[in-house]
Amino acid sequence: MTDEPQADHVFTPIRLPCGREAPNRLMKASMYEHAASFFGGPPNATHIGMYKNWGQGRWGLVLTGNVQVDKSHLTIGRDMIIPDVLNETTLRPFKDLAEAIHGGSDGVVDPSHRALAIMQVSHSGRQSANWIAGRVPWNPPLAPSSVRLGARESGFIPQLFYRFLFSTPKEMTIPEIDHLVERFVLSAKTAYQAGFEGIEVHAGHGCKCTLPSALRHADQLRPLDLISQFISEKSNQRTDEYGEKLYLLRRVATEVRRNVPKDFVVGVKLNSADFVDRKAVTTSDEKALQHVREIASWGFIDFLEITGGDYESPEFAASVSKRQVFFSQFSRRVHESLPKGPNTPLITLTGGFRTYTTVNSALANGHAELIGIGRLSIHDPQVPVQLESEKHDYVPPPPPIFTVSVWDRLLDGLGWLTGVKVPLLMGAGRELCWYMIQLGNVASFTPVDYGTSGFGAMLRSVGGVKIRSVNDHEVLSCSSYTLFVIFISWIGLFGIWNAMV
């Protein structure tokens, strides 16, 4: 018996339960752009450049970065924000963004290859930091319960750290929850009126920040989206109906579905690592499966994106093979447990896919119907074009390799002194900032710059992602290097105090 070549599953169209059809199985996953104006704003020229590049890459679906439904609960300060009022002026930037995802207005993209434009919508809840989240410092964020991030930690230094970054959240009242639901509905209306085919409700954790060594065995500052905070037993201690873990998510999804056309896509992002032990599949795995089955039983969710950790972090990238196997196993169990029918949501698997063979195998073996790709789309926004033409011969671009500069040694020295791996607020260090900065190259249709140093990326990321040029003229986002100086000064003071105690 001879092994026959596996049929192509990657570039076959697929129909979602709402009736929309994606031209292929590849999804440009959501990634934080860090490109809006400081303290948030609408899409701008940088966003349009990025998404026009991806829009011409023959993706099946293209997801935006998280668009916040509440301007006072940002992540790291440069989020896109849903407007308060919908009119031609406030919708125009979002219409331009949807048009960019569809390939632009110049007819470059054949309509049969046009990606579905999906807006990811989010609320950061208690993970919204004191300083750059759109609120007055130390004004408490909203959360399911009044449980502060890091509240279980002991020791003066850990508590000082957490209290500096995060306030004890305010438990949401029923009217505040009602307003939250209204904001998610408004986000869906914004997407629909702007020309998007759908939204994805973010109900999983986001980036995992690097912490002082004293804190690494705690919550590990794993930021959870507000809806995920309602799902988590650690952050949701309510005794009313919202203490039921999926109650808020179902209400949000139900109200969204009632206010949009039948063929509008409604997806949900979950993260299996919110439920499952990393070292072994445990009873928590059953809990995750129960949640997935319950969501599927609602009958109006079009796709479920399942990730198993932060594919934006160096830790994840370093262990992609082990983690990818786990994702595949979990996704396969999801497939086996879900009823088969026209209203069953499509399973999307995101995390570590870099070759045609791996993508096609995951689809052929029933691990997923859609495959999400993140960082690779920064290296090569035209990944689907390359995969379709080269298939098994496709060689993914290499990841960045950083040389150690004097500035890198200085930052490492500060980290040794304080126990903090700098820069704390910029995500997971050099690599994340490097990818963040390269988004400017995506926006200007230029190759990634492997000459960008780790320190240089961190410094530039404070000022936000900048587009190099659009139509031969320069477009700059608001620069804020003063914040970097303030932050480094705080790190120094923290280091002196740490050394004293």
C-alpha cells in the first residue's frame, strides 16, 4: 500500500452557519496593532495600510485587533475604540478599514477571493491598568467582582508592584452590565454599518506580561478580557445570575444576534489555557469542553476560535511544537463532542502554524475547519498566496535574532537589580515590541526590518506604531517618548527600594 498525497483542504471555500462563505480556510488572526492615537481612537492611515496589505493577501477571513467597547478600559493605550454615536463622520474610518480588508477600491482583489472582514470587540475589565487605560489614575476599573489582580500575593514588594499597576476593581452593578451589553451591540452595529461581515467577541485572555521574579508563580499577570473574567472562578464571585459563568457571554451574543442581519457573522474567541492544566489534560479539560458544547448548543455562533496560550509571547514561540500538539488534541476532542448540523459553529485553531503541511494536516484530520495565523502574517502578509503557489515547498521567513547592544545590557542590568524584566508595560519584551514595530512596515508594504534591535523596538513602541509612508507622504502617530523616560525612572526607584529591603 502506497501513501497517496493528501488532498488540498486549505484552499477550499467553506460556508459558515449564518450563510456567509469564506474563500479559503486561512484566517489572519487578531493582533494588537498599537497604532491608534494615544488614549485610543478610530482607525487611521496606519491601520488602513496594514489591512489593505493583508486584504490583498487572499486570506479567507481577516480579523482586526481588539476594538474596545469602552474608552475608559483600554489595554496599553493605543486601542481602536467604538464611537459613542454612529453617523457618517464616526463611521467613515471604520468603512475605510472594512474596504481595506476587502482589498481596497482599486479592484486589485477578485471578488471571489475577497476576505470576510471580522472586527474583534473587547472590554479589558480589571486588567485595565492605572496609567494608560483612559481613566484618571487609580480610578477603579469595572469587573465581575471586587477582586484585585494579584490580591492573593504576599510580601511587600509584590503588593507594591500590583498596587502601582492595578487598582482594586469595582464590582459591576446590573445597570453597568446592561450598559456593557449595549456597548457590544453598538460595536456590532458599527461593524455592520461600516461594511464588515461580522464580529468576534473576545472571551479569552490576551498577552501575558513579564513579571518580577517574586510574582512569576502567581497569576503571572495573565490579562483576561472582561467576559473571560466573568467565566473565570477566580475573578467571578458573584451570587446573582451573572455568577453563572457563561451567562454574560450568552446575553451579549444573543443581543448582538437580535440586532444584526441573519447573515452577519458572530464568532467567539476562547482560550483553552484558561481551563486546562498545561502539563496534562485534567478534569479542567472537561470543563472547557462543557463550555464549548454549551456555546455550540445556542445555535447562533458561527465560529469558535480556540487558542491555548498567548501566541504573541516569546515563551509560546519557544515551545510551539509541544503546545501546538496540545491545541490539536483539544480541538479534536471538541470536534468529536459537538453535534453535527448546519448550526454547529466552525472550529478555528490559532497558534504556531507556519507550513502548508501542518495547516493542511490539521484540517484533513478534523482538528479544525479554519486555521488562524498571527505573527507569520507580519513577516509575510501574502502568506496565503505563497502557500497556494508553493504548498509543501513553502519556507516560512525566519524569526528575528537580536544582537546584544549596550542598551540591551543596561536594561538587563536594571532587570537584575529590580527583579523586573524591562519593559514591563510594553508586553513580553524585545520580541513582542519588534513585531509591534514591524506592523509599520506591513502598513507601508515594505519588508520587515531585521536590522531593528530589541532595544530600538522597545523605545519606538512607546511612541506607537508608525507608518513609513502612504502614497509618498509621511504619516506619524503621536509620539510619547516622555513616558519611556518616566517609566525608566520608576524602574530605577523601584530597584533602589528593592535593594534596600
